[in-house]
Amino acid sequence: MSFYRNAVWFVKGMQEYTKSGYEAAAKHFAPADLDVNLSGRYFMVTGANSGIGKATAQEIAKRGGTVHMICRNKGRAETAKDEIVAQSKNENVHVHIVDMSSPRQVWEFAQNFSQNNKLHVLINNAGCMVNQRELTEEGLEKNFATNTLGTYILTTALIPAMKKVEDPRVITVSSGGMLTQKLNVDDLQSEKGTFDGTMTYAQNKRQQVILTERWASQHKEIHFSSMHPGWADTPAVQSSMPSFHAKMQSKLRTEAMGADTVVWLAVSAAAIKQPSGLFFQEPLEIIVQRDPS
């Protein structure tokens, strides 16, 4: 990423990705879009035990939807589930323990789930930013395995089942950081040059946006979208980017603010009036996604 591109992106971020950017955009939101009853609709949220995933699951449960939480840590997942049930008064919240960096686990879970459950909306939220190059048991780079391959396998495996229900949707939580990255198909697992966890994460997020576009062109029966939650104050940001978090904490969005566009894409009638395959920064704020030159 060039210094110029980095500087331009950071200035854009300070204006649009922060809490003040959300508050400015929110003046144009339509609250009625989220005034919906989700009873009878089934949602899957990966990475649902904290941060944006948990906030998303909470908003869906509050509106009566059945929520399937996909988490890696059983203790944290059960604690989050109990909090969501208590706050939403909705008992239809279920925990599934899956390591999204394990292709076999993801595939086997998706196959079993599809045989026994309905699914209307898949929200690909789980992700990681590992700052030192680390390989999984299968020999895959950890960020790529979790952010890209896990998302690809889960979505691909669930598509046949989703085509059987009314108004199916897939939302993938990407990042504005992907705007700094040109898709590099020659180094998908960051094997070349000096490893940089932040840039690898941004490359993964670019990959997710490209996947969303491809899925949308191949599966017309399902509405696909990707989105940027802005710079939100989440446990993941605090642990993966401690310096950034320390400097920006007062300017970061809340978890609920970060989840707002995810929820809009997942539940509103207005969202599916937009073409499938787009990338959103805020509700109805569509970003044209060209690889940076």
C-alpha cells in the first residue's frame, strides 16, 4: 500500500468511519426499515459471541428471529447466548461450536446443519487479524483460512439449502481497509515478502468482496451483499490493533453502530431492492468497488 493511498484512506476514515461519521450518516436513515417482525425467519451469525456479531445477533433476536450463533469458544458463546436471551426475551437462540479456520469442521457442520435446519439469512462476521504468520493444522495461513476460506466453504455449503426458502440473503462483514488492496491471486496466503498482518487482513477483506460479487452473479435466487462496519470499538480491534485502539478509542463507533448496516441488510425490505453483490458502507450508501490502481 503506497503512502499516498494510505493517507487518503485514513482521511476518509476519520470523516466517515468514526462515531461522528456514523452520526452524520444516521440523519438520513429510515428507522421504519428496521421495524420488522422476524418470527419464523432463521439467521446464522458467525463470530457471534462478541463485538459486531453479538450486537447483530441481539438485534435479530429482539425482533423475534431464530438465531444460530457460530462460535469457537463454548464458554464465551454460552455466556453471550444467555445475555442475548435475557435482553431480547427470545429463547430461540442456539450455539454451535465451530472453528472457522478448519475447513473440515466448517464443511461437516454446514452439511449437518443443512439436513436438519432451515436458514434464511447467513451473516459471515467471524474473522481474525493474526499479526505474525501462523499456520493452521492443515498448513493454511491463519488469516486466510478464517477470513476467506472458512467464509467460502460455509457459504458454498449452505447455498443449496438457502435456495429452498423465501427471501434468502447472505451478508459478509468486510472492511473499508480492503479499499487499499488490489486483489493478489498470486499470493493468497501471504507467503511472499515481509508478512504484515494488517495488510493480509485487508487483502482477505478484498477477497470477500470479490467472492460476494461472484456469488451474486452465479446464484440469482439469493441476495448477496458485503459491508464495512466502520471503525468500531470491539474486543477484536482492541486485541489485534492495540495502538490504533488506544489512539482512536474516543472516536470509535459502538458495537451497535458497527452492526447497524449488517442488521439493515439482513432484515429490511429496502435492502433487497438494491442489486445483489454490492458493498455498503451505510444503509443505501453503496461504494463502487474497483481494485485500486
